[in-house]
Amino acid sequence: MLYREIKEQGYIGSLSLLRQYLYQYRGQPEIQPIKRFETPAGKQMQVDWGQMRGGKTPIHAFVAVLGYSRALFVMMTDNMRYETLEQCHRLAFDYFQGIPQQVWYDNMKTVVIERDAYGEGQHKLNQSFYQFSKTMGFIPKLCKPYRPQTKGKVERMVRYVRDNFYRPLATKLNASNLILDIETANIELQQWLDTVANQRVHDTIKEKPADKLIQERPYLQNLPPQLLPALPHASANEDSLLDEPLDEIPLHHELTIYEQLLETR
């Protein structure tokens, strides 16, 4: 329109020349600052999968991080099926010794079947997962599309696990002509979480996640009386952690229990 008007007034230049001239007067779009997404103690946990290795023997990392304390839990698996997802949640809640009010996800097919199926923000969830969340007492929340900052804490931790745990361990074993398997990875993970990942001073909160987790635990919901299912093939005469009084159960179970639970799936 402007080109036509000034041409009627005697302008003899080209349209491209006019555009070049006007470009200098265009205002630069205002960049909206990204607000850091912080949450109160006990309110939120973020969950994501990260692929550590592909191929015929894949290794996937289930990664969960509490929003307030930044306490981290990781479990390596060979699949991302629903049963595995549920078991990893149980192990994460057991590790943190409590359940947050909300757990945030992206578009995991094992969690959500259809976004906004019943209206904006009203999603159709996997029925098994919906029942599981009700039993555990947390509210599943979905991140908004194209807003990675709403789940940025766990996405950063996926990269952290890959760069600071998986790759160094796999490289170390490769030097000895060994290939990292899931059992070895999970054994090493337990020590790494307790002595490295949750003991480092976090760049954002400037405190150790392990110390902040102690502050956050009173705000987490209590664990169900039997969070972990009974182990398979246990005879009536065998001792079980689930038969012990709750106040005698250790804060972190032996890693063999975690492995057996995953093997049942």
C-alpha cells in the first residue's frame, strides 16, 4: 500500500529499495525474560526419559528430580513400557521417602493418550497410570508445548546424567574391552547418586540437594504402607522388608530389591 501511494506521488525506485530503506526504522521485538520456575517444598517432581544407548541393547534412564530440593533419582532400564514407568516411580518415591503433590511430564504415551481431549487442560490419561496416580496421591501435570522451561530441571538432569555418569563409566569399561550393562549401571548409580549427584553444590540453589531434601521431606506426602510390591517366588518362611515395622525399614533399600522389581517386568 505504501509503495503504491508514494509511486503515485512520483517515486521511481523499486519495491526492494523501499523495503531496505524502511527496515532501519523497524522496531526490534521485545524479548520477554524467562522467569525461573521455582516451586515450594513438597509440591513438584519432574520426570523424563533419556536414552543413554540405542541399538539392540538399549539403555534408557528414568530421571526424576524434586523441584524444591533438586534431589535426583535415576534408574537405568532396557525399555520404557508402562509397567517399567510405574515401578520407577515407586522406586523414586521410596528413594525420596515421600510423594510430591504433583508430577510433571511431557507427552509420554504411557502417561497421556490425548491432550485437551475434554477441553483445554483436560487431558485423557492412560487409565492404568491414572489409577496409579490416585493410589499414590499425586496429580499428573503436563508441560505446555514449546515451553521447555516448565520441565527444564529434569531435562538438564538428563544431560547431567549422560555427561557425568553414563559416558565416563561406559568409556572406562570400553577401555577394558567391557560393555556397560544395566545391572552394572544401576549398581554404580546408587553410589553416584548418594556421593556425587546429590552431594554437589547445585548451581542454582547454591546448596547440596541432599541437604535440601532433608528440609523438603516433611512437606512430602507419606508413603503408602506397602509402597513396594512383594518380591516374586517368596516363600512363607522367607523374610521380607514389607513384613518389618515401618519404623525399622531403612531409608534406602538394598539395590538388589530394585533390580528384582525391574526384572519382574
